[in-house]
Amino acid sequence: MRIAIAGASGRMGRMLIEAVLADPELTLAVALDRSGSPALGQDAGAFLGQNSGVLMTDDLSALANADCLIDFTRPEATLAHLPVCAAHGVRMVIGTTGFDEAGKQAIQAASERTGIVFAPNMSIGVNVTLKLLETAAKLLDDGYDIEVFEAHHKHKVDAPSGTAIKMGEVIAAARGEKLEDVATWTRHGLTGPREQDTIGFSVVRGGDIIGDHTVFFCGTGERIEISHRSGSRAGYVQGSLRAARFLQAHQNGLFDMPKVLGF
């Protein structure tokens, strides 16, 4: 399977390149980077001391040489890749977060022409955590206040994280609600007592935190916490490659990680 990597000179891009080069079933076909990047024209494996034969490029037409693009960039970059992949039938694994509603609709429309796995978090562990949260939300549907806490590195540009929002969406759906109707995104000043059946969010940005998420179910006299903490980006990489392999059997359609993982 010929793999293209977007954001190839970034931290996630480099980990994906290393994993693809080490996998005998995958071939690195394209390494995309932003225009003006000092890495353009260099071999994509240079940071590993390897000669991959693939040069870093900002030419999106190169995507025609790939079977699947793995994209962890920014919404504006992913949306630029979207029509090119759709036109050439290149599958997409999208881990980019921060899309507005129009961006999500564009992904939905492109999925009619090519297969797309779109998930706020590709980690297998995070997606198991989402399943646990769904079960907990159904069982703790009365008398428990719910708070979603997340912490990420200081370079992350969107908040709350896509994973935290997905957690809120899963919990709300399990309770028969829509997140936008019950979410409390900020608290400041004289807020008054907590409103019943709301889902609160708290955000930390600092240092090099890769990704911590905890959901609190706070009852009377007890508290249940369900947490996931990422010690490295390796979990995102392995989940992304699993998603790419899943798409080999799907020429079009929009899928999430639970579908990839079979639950």
C-alpha cells in the first residue's frame, strides 16, 4: 500500500514516516510539507539517516501516486488536500482537529468519492476509553455531574481538543442529548450553582504534554474517573496505519475508529 504523509517534517509526520519505512507491507510514496518549509527537496528519511528515495514536496499533484494519505495537519491544509484525493480516489486518514461545520460537511461530501477515516483521535486506547464512557454515561444517568478535563502541549492551537469534544458527544448521545445543548465551555465570575445535566469542560495548555484526558462523574459521596494519558504519539501512529489498511477494502464512505476497530 502506497502511503502519503502530510506535514512530513512535523513531529507526527516524522513518526509516521519512520513507521511506514519500517513496515514491509507499506511503501512511502509521498511526503508533503508546507510551502516555504526548509525541508522541501530533502529526502523524507534524512532525519533517520536513511535514503527513502522520496523527496519532501509541496506539490499536491504528487498525491496521485499514493493509495492513502495520512493527514495530521491543520484544517485549512486538510481541506486543500481533500479535493485532490477525491479526484484521484486516494483514501484519507484524517486526524486533523478544529474543523468548523463547513469543514466537516466538505469531508462528508468527499467521502462519496473516496474512503475516509475521520477521527479526533486515532489511538486504539482512546477509542476503547470512548466505549467505556458510553457505558458509564448510560449507567450513571441520574445524580452525577460530568466534567471533561484535557491537557495538551503549548503549541496546540484548538481548545477543547477534538478528543475531549468527542468524549462529550459520546456521553451526551448516551443520555439522549446533543452536546451543544448541554455543554458548559467556560466558567468565569459569579457563575451561580451548576446547572443540572450539563457537561463541563476544562483545558490546560503547557509544556510538552502529549495528551491527557479525564472524565469525572461526580456523585454524592463518590467520584468516578475514567482517564487516558498518552506517553508518546506512537499510539496515534499505529492507529493511523490500522485505519489505512482498513480503507483498502473501502473505495468510498466515511468511517470512524470504532468502525475500524470493529466495535
